[in-house]
Amino acid sequence: MISRLDPYEEAKKQLRVTSSILGLSEEEYEALATPERIVQVKVPVIMRDGKVKHFVGWRVQHNSALGPYKGGVRYSSETNLSEVMALAMWMTWKNSLAGLPYGGAKGGIQVDPFKLNQLELMQISKNYFSAITPFVGVDLDIPAPDVNTNPQTMAWFLEAYEERTGRMELGVVTGKPVELGGLNTRIYSTGLGVATIAEAAAKKLWGGIEGRTVAIQGFGNVGYYTAKFLAERGAKVVAISDIKGGIYSSKGFDPEKVKEFITKQGSGFVIDYQNVERRIANEELLTLDVDILVPAAVENVITPELGPKIRAKLIVEGANGPTSPEAEEILVKKGVVIVPDILANSGGVIMSHIEWVNNRMGGWITEDEAKAKLIQKMTDSFNAVWEFWEKRLGGLGGAYSMRAAAQAIAVDRVVRAMKLKGLI
Ligand code: GLU
């Protein structure tokens, strides 16, 4: 059984480490830890039986020192305020590390979206966005997809905003369908970024990624595209799992075939896939003897109990916050390299920024240009973090994880902006 730790407490523990590296005061730490605004909304939906049901949603705006708030919105029955607060803080660091002119925010609705039909989903999306409309805007806060939301959700968000304000601001949400100002690169950009970063790390560790074995936990948007791009780069994806369990093949899977199969199955899960050596539980996937582990589902799956059992040498965090700080300490001592979420999965928000710029200019960009920009930015970020980690924190074999380096660069930029504005 996977234990659920309190994500905001975990995020604050990470910030403590960063504060001590940067020599920040207690007041500065508090100013960085505390969100600027928390909006809670009640979202009514007329259900198929005609009864009105109310759901609770949040938008947490963590920090705007660097620019308008930016971050996704997730739909999940497990979502709670603490989780959204942690995710909002991580967005601040992610956007800062990538050098984007954005602060950090996150939204969530406590709902199991798989239990809603299309009409109910449309209502919950429009009513949620309508409720948070006073707090969002192209220069204020720009939501985007996250767990269980997609371009269709963004189209409903956009329509609710236009309906309520009477203004057509395409840049108020990103990750939109192509017909509404989205980019066709956005759907796969997080996965492309994770694969780019995994390859860069594999080059440092082994000289390349060819033939390296990979286990992927989560087969949603991030997990699937990461698997696809890693397989294209010559890595061997030997294990894949989703919420119901996983599959293993020592020969490696063709992720596109697995995806095609489970899509055809309707609500199919990877355990239904036929061409497998054996079926495995989620926990077994995390502890497989592979070169690279990509947690691409939710936070806190690599718990302190699991830490000692992990056998991968490289962990690339596709999900946000998958490794608990205690587990990370154990893994660092074991010499495992963890490429942190705020670096590894920043491809999504980087592409969001390209989309937002494009919308504001009323311009256009080709798929190749957008992809090249993404890969360049992520490679530069990786190199900057690796260099800081090696030169300032002892690198591999030292006492600090790569997250400490990434967060130090990110938090330092936010601190400098806050100082310039007289906020600390
Ligand atoms: N939800 C994604 C993330 O966690 C993307 C956010 C965005 O594009 O604003 O980074």
C-alpha cells in the first residue's frame, strides 16, 4: 500500500534545505513558503438524474515576484488544499528555473472525472473557471492542463472566461486545442522534455541512453509520451504501469502499440495488454532492477519505506513531487541520481509559454521551431543545474541531491526579484 504524505509539508522541507544552502533568514523562508492567495470555490453541477451536486475546487497563487501566476488545474478525488499548495509552490520554482517570466500557481477540483459524463464534465469545467475568473487573466494568472485535464477542458475554460468577461483573450489559458490558439506540440511537450532530460543525464552517467532499461510508472499524457520518445532514442522500455497495475517484458515494449491497444479497449488499462512476460504490481515496478525509473503519475510514491528497495540508478521525475524528502536522503546516500520534477517535467510549461507568447502576438510558429526551442531550453537548464550540483554541492557522491541544486538556482532568482521589489 502506498502511503500518502502531506505534500505541502514535504514541499516546505525541501525549501528548508534550499534556504540553508542559500543562507536565507527565517523571515525570508516564511515569505517564500507562504502562498500569496488561496481561492476556494464551490462548483455546482446538474447531474444526469437532475439533482444538483456541489464540488470543491481551489486555485492557489503561490508567488508572483517573476510575473503572472502560471500552472495547471487537476481533477482528482485525491486532491486537497495541501496538495494544491505544494504544487503551486513547485510551479514557482519550475517557472523560475526555466527562466520564464512567470510566478507559480496551481488549481484543482476534488472530483473523480471518470465518474462524470461529457455534459457533467463541461459544466464542472465552465463553472469552476467562471468562479475563479476574477482571479485569472492573461497578465494575472494563466491556467493549463494537469492530471486528468486536457485541451478540451481548456476550451471550456476559455469559453467560460469569454462568457463572463466579454473579452476574447486566447492567452488566458494554455494547452488549448489547435483550433483555439493552441500548439500541436503542447500535447507531447512534457514527455519530450522528460525524454530529453533523461538522455542528457544518461550521457553524463553512461555516455548515452541506447539500450538502457526503463520502467515508467503512469501511462497518462506524460508517461506515454516519455515512453515513446525514450524508445525512439534507443532506450528499452521494459515496464509500464498505471493505476491498476503494470506489465513487464525484458525485450522492451513498443509504447505506441501499447497505447493503441488500450485506447481501443475504451477505458482499457495496461494490464490488459497481451504481449507481456508478466504482470506486475505498481510497487514492484518502482523497485525493478532497471537503469532508469520514471515516476510519471502522482506525488509521494517513492516513500521512505520504498527508498532502500529502489534499484534504478537514475530517477527522472515526470510527475510532480513523486519522491518524498526522506526517501531522497536514502537514495542520495545510495548514489542514485534524481533529476527533479521542476527540471525534468518543465517541458509542459515551457511549451505553454511559447503558446502564450504566440497568442499575445497573434503570431504563428512551426512545429519544428517550437520543438527546437523546447529542447534547447531544457538542455541549457539541465547543464546549469548539473554544473551547480557538481561545482557547488559536491555532485554525485556528495551530500546533496540534484534537486537541491535546481531549487537553489530557482529560489535564488525569486529571492532576487522579491528583493528588487522590496518584498523581502
Ligand atoms: N501542469 C503542468 C505542470 O505541472 C504544466 C503547467 C502549465 O503549462 O502551465 O508543469
